[in-house]
Amino acid sequence: MKKIFLPLLALLLALMTVLSGCASHGKTLITARDEEISVNVFQLYLSRMKGSLSAAGYRVSSADFWKTYMDADNTTYAEHYTGQVLEGLKQIAAALILYDELGLKLDKAVEKSIDEWIDALIDEVGGGSKSGLNSVLSAYGANITVLRDAAIIEAKVDQLKTHLYGEGGSLLSATAKEDFYKSAYYAGTQMLLANTYHRHDRDDEGQTVYYKKDGNGNIDTGHIAYLPAGDEVEATAEVDKNGDTVYRYKADVEIIGGAVAYDEENGLVRYYYHENGEPITEEYTEAEMLVRQELAMQIAEACMGDEALFDEYIKKWSDNLMTGDDSKPNRMYFTPGVYTGDDIISTLSAELAKLDVEETAVLSSSQGYYIIMRVELDTGAWEKEENKTWFTGLTGLAVESMLQKRCAQYLSEVWVDEEQLRGVDITTVGANTYY
């Protein structure tokens, strides 16, 4: 599955800019000692948040999406994400107070590189005209000056993080990362009862036909095969017209013990392939999917509070086993504020967050029925190679979290003019994915 991870606080830090008071930038929204952030700057970052959500697959062009209540607290998606950007601006304002207190200064070379970036935008986007670029930026409440100030502030925040925590968080110990992991992440496992299957031989009654392996352990394509397994499974052996031994299995799908597992000893399924070597897949019938839905519910109920049993059923039933630790083949790790362009991953993350540890749930999807369980975090999971795709942003997130805590003492000096918020939210700007 394709995963696009956008850590929330890191995203907000990248979006934020603080401007010195200047009438051309509109009325001041946030004041923090000598720093001021205008309403126009707020609109720019609302547009960037909207663009990031759009890139992650959210329906940002739908008015109904923004009006939808995301929880029982009467909070709409528009209110939620508008509030996140505002909170991010306040955090940045606090960070800049610390930046000044530490006496940090930007290198002139950094400002020069920013000016060169702006000049390139004028040529590439504005056709060589500042007014041309400003015309494009106006849809996001911005102009060239806003972009430059944004880049300056982003550079200051980066410098502050490096000063405090080392380049790329190099001053964070494994203990610090483990502490953050345990406080910020949650884990779960999942299995899928898919709505499709590889086409294979069936008998006149529609039952799967299994063939005995030859002396070399091969049969036809030699493709991996799955057989009904369990204490109550019965099998009869016959010889077909080709002289192959065929095993006909009986298993009650309404009994969880009739699970699916690989059986090396008895035989293999004969799968069919297209000319290009791709397996031929077919869809289960509506009636068959009703049976699979019932099976999913049985598994979820039987495994409630029993992670070990859930792991066993993953091995027996799952149609999407992942690579990694053999004992936890489908373990996933998430942290709030991570957006993903994969609808399934996004859904799994959101639904797992609602569960208690060892609680299960069944989710219907376009791929079939997912059975999920939230599980306890395992120590040091972020350090393991097989888990690296889940933790690419952990160090950066830990730095952001530590910086937020470091700057919390300055939040009392950050003041928001609530009057300037009237009529301004994420629905009033375009989706900005570039500036």
C-alpha cells in the first residue's frame, strides 16, 4: 500500500510565518512580544493545510465534507483544521520568542538563498513579473513579501531546532525516542477476508480441488496453495482423468476452526494464469460474501481480548499477510496528525484510534472485510528494520514535540485578536500545494 506520511506538527511548522507589523499585510491577528502575524498570513497557511489535505486524498472541494461533524462534540472538519492552523501559528510565535532570547541570528547566505528562490518563482510562475506572481498568490491571501517572510521564519525555526536538538535530531538519545514513541504512537494488527480470489480448479459441486505434489515437491505452476485446516476437517482422495490425486475437503465455514492454512503434506491448488503470467482473479458471489462477513464477525468476537488468538487467525485466514516479524505479520503503527493518501491505511488508523487495547472491530471496504485489533505497543518497535515504513518521521516528530514543550512557557505571551477571526476559515481559501 502506498503511504504518504505528513506529521501534523512538522507540517504546521513548515507552514507558519510571522511578519513584522506592516499595513500592507492586513490587520494583526496574533501578537507575541515584538512579533505580529496578520490575518493574511493566517489565510496563506489555511490554504497550505487545505492543499496538504487534498494531496492526502481528502475531499477538500466538497462543501459537505467541511460541514460534516467529525465527532460528537459538534466540531466540523472546517472548524477542526482551521483550529489546528491557528494553534500552529501560536506555537511558532512562542518558538520565535525563544529564538530571540537565545540570541540566534540567520546567516546572510540563508537569506540570499531565499531571495534567489523568490526570484526563480517570479520568472517561472509570474512570467518575469512580480505582479504576475502576486496575482497567483492572491488566491491564498499571500504575496511575494509574505512568501519571503515565511521562508525566513521557517529557516529560523529550523535553526532553533538544530541548535537545541542537533542536526536531524542527532542529540536525541534512544531513550528520548522511546519515550516519545510510547507517548505518541498506538499499534494494531489486521487481517483481510478479500472479496476476490485466484481462479482455481473446482469440482462439480463448486468445491476447491487440491492436487498431490510430485516427488520433487512440485505440481504445475508450483504456486503457493491454501487448504482448509482444523481438527474437524475431513478429506477424501480420488484419482482424476489425468491420473493426478485429487483431495476433496469438507469444512464448515460457520465454524472458526475451519480456517484456511497452507498444508505442505497433502497437496496444492491448481491456479490459473493469464498469458502474461498474472494470476486470474475472480470475485466471490454476493452469497459467498455474506458467509465471509459472518466469518469476520465470528473472528472479531472470538478474539476480543485475546491477541495471541488473533495472531493465529491472521496466519490461518488473512488474504494480505505482510512481511516482517513472523509472529506479528500485520502489525501497524500510527500517531495522530499523520495524513495518508491511502484510503485503507487512513481508515485503519482512524478506526484503531477509537479502540481499547485488545478490542476488535470489523470494517467493510472495497477490498473485502478487514478485522482489526488494537494492541499494546512493543518496546523498541521503531528501531526494527521491518517497521521502518511506520517510523520514517519519528525523530522529526519527537523534535517538534520537545520544542513545543520547551516553548510552552511563552504561550502566555501570545495574544490572539478573536475579532479578526470572524469570517475566516479553511473554506475561504484555495487548496495550495506549491507555495
